[in-house]
Amino acid sequence: MPPRGFYPSSIRSSLGSKNLLTLPTHMDCNNSFKNDEEYFCATLVLMVMDSGMGNKLFLDFVASLKSHKPGQRLLSRVLGEFNLRPDVIQPAPGFIGKHYDRDRVHRILWKIVRGLYFEENGRTKLLPDDRLCRCQMVSDFLFTHYSWPGGEWRGRIPDVFTYTSVSDPQTGQQRWAMRFWERVGCDLVHGIEDGS
């Protein structure tokens, strides 16, 4: 946890089950996330290539484009997500605007949270109802100024992925903060009802 594709190929061979959180899953269910996991990495890799692991992941992505037609289509889509139109509100100087496919990104974030929830609580989490959740992506610049939940940041390979979480029984919510490739943060809140 997170998916192996989030790790650069240069360290994947050294990642065994002892280094990664691996949970039992149904093969077809797990494989159904493959395209969205590739999109997640591709849409964020251009934003994280100034970090050590982010740069390695970017180089993997570029290498895959040479012989991988779906990767070329994915790159074209991701490049189209940057806000380069003058008729759209422009970000402040020094910043760039970038859109992303919310449904695909959030699907992967919820997959990760469900896995972490299972690991920490020994119970599964029902798919969240959008009325009960909030998900906010945060850039590296805002990361240090953002109000993250208290708690220890955990992660087996911190320069790829770290997280923390806090439950609030009074509000009936659990809040997760995740950081990918030392550059992109995510703040996610959901109800704490348990599934089976």
C-alpha cells in the first residue's frame, strides 16, 4: 500500500512483502483499478518530478512512452489538463493550474484508505457516500501551511508515501492525510460506519 506502480522501477525489485503493506484481495477487483492507478501516477508525476522518487517515477513514465501506445494517449490527456487557456481564471504568478479527473483520482485514494483502514482496524470499510466525505488535494507549497490532523505520520517508504489518521467519535468521522512523493498531499474525511 499504495500500489506497486507508485514506486519507481529502480526500487520495485527490492520491495517485498516485508516492505509493503499487502492485503488479500480478489484478483479481478484489484485489476479493475489498474487503469486508474496508471492515470493517478501520470496526472501527478509532472507535479512531483522535482522530488527524488518523483523524478525516478517521471523517468519511468517517459521510458514507457517509447513503446506503449496507451501511455502516449495518457500523456496527451494529462498535458491537456493544464490550464493554458487565457479565458479561464489564471493562477497566481509562479503557480500553474491543472485539472484532474476527480472520479478516477478519488477512486484510488479511497482504495488506499480502505486498505489502511483494514490494516489498522481489522475491519473493512464500506464504499463512502459522497455526502459523507471530503477530499482535498494540496500542492507541496500549501502542504506546510495546511491544517493536517494530529498523529504520527507513517509510511514504510516515506519518500513515496506517508499518512496519518484521526477518528472523531463526536462527529462520527475519520480524517486521513496522505502525502505522495513528498510533493502532493491529500486530506480525506469519511464517516466511520463499518462494513463487513
